[in-house]
Amino acid sequence: MGKKIIQFVLALVVLGLAYYVYVLISTPIKFENEQKVREAAVIERIKDIRTAERTFKSKYQRFTGDFDTLINFVLTEQMEGERKKIDEDDSVAMAQAKKKYGRRFKNVEKFTFSVKDSLFKHLTPEQVAELRYVPYTGNKTEYILEAGMLATESKVVIPVVECRTPYIAFLDTVAYRQEVINLVDNMKNNFNRYPGIMFGSMERGNNEAGNWE
């Protein structure tokens, strides 16, 4: 009887050790897979924010650090563009136009277009309104958005923008607490990088580069 109990206890110990090893190996893999999925969603949305900011700048020569202003811009404003009236490779059409209008002929015409319908056709108005929110936060956490003007070393004043969100905002810090701690520590102390997803910089002009690129 005593021998069977010992064997049973040993079997439990072996099973326990096997489960421990399984968790030890599988947890980092699961975390890495989940991190990739969540990062992809965060990056997709922050790219749309960047597109909106660049379009805003092309009209107002500055960026905005206010999401209400940015979202209203995307949903309601128009932009002006230019396009060729006639394909310049169409020599016959070009000759006819020049003959008809003479020196008054200009092969460029201006047109207006909706920011929403041209650049954000892939989003519904409701999705545009949610651009400020970081995915996987239940629309409770917003991206950190800053904008301003910066004097460069050559004394040129340029508009700058920065948008970011830390890993701890959108990764599962409950199921993968230690993995997130390790990731943040690695980014900060070993790579000297922002521990999260971001584009732009308030300290230097970098053409709104993203740290995932």
C-alpha cells in the first residue's frame, strides 16, 4: 500500500513538473503571438492618425494636438487639388486645345475633394470618431497626441507632431504581467527606445516616422 502511495505521489510530481515546463515554454510564445496581433491593430490606427495629421498640415501648415479638431477635419473639410485637363501624351487633343484657346490655354484645373471620401473611404464616420482610442482598451484609453512648432539648429521653425501609446496600455498585463515588464525594460534599457508604438517627435523633425518602420 505504501509503495502505491509513493508511486502516486511521484506521478503527480512528474505531471506537475511537465505542466510547469509546458507553461514555461508556451507562455512566451503565446505572448509573442498576442503582441503581434495587438500591435498590428494599434499600428493600423495610428497610421490613419498620421495620414490625417499630414493632410491637416498640408492645408494649415501646422499639425494639431487636439483629437476633436483632427476628427472634425477628416469628417467635414474639403481639400483643393490640381489635375491635368488633357493627357500630355495625347498630342492631337493638346494641339486642338491650343488652337482653340491659344495662349489662354492652361492644362491644369483646380478641384476640391472631401478628406473623408478621398483618404478615409475605408472607414465609416463612426470609425473616424474612434481614431483617438487605442485598440484593446474598450475605447477608454486615447493615444497621446502632441503638436507644436520647433526651432531647428539652423534657426528654421518647423511644425512637429508626436503620437504614441505605451505597451502597458494595450497589452494584457494580467495574463502576461512578467512578459510585459520584461518587454518594457528591454526597450528602455537595452535598446533606448520608446516602450510602445509611436510616430513623430516633439524634439526633432523626422518626417513623422513610425518606430515600427
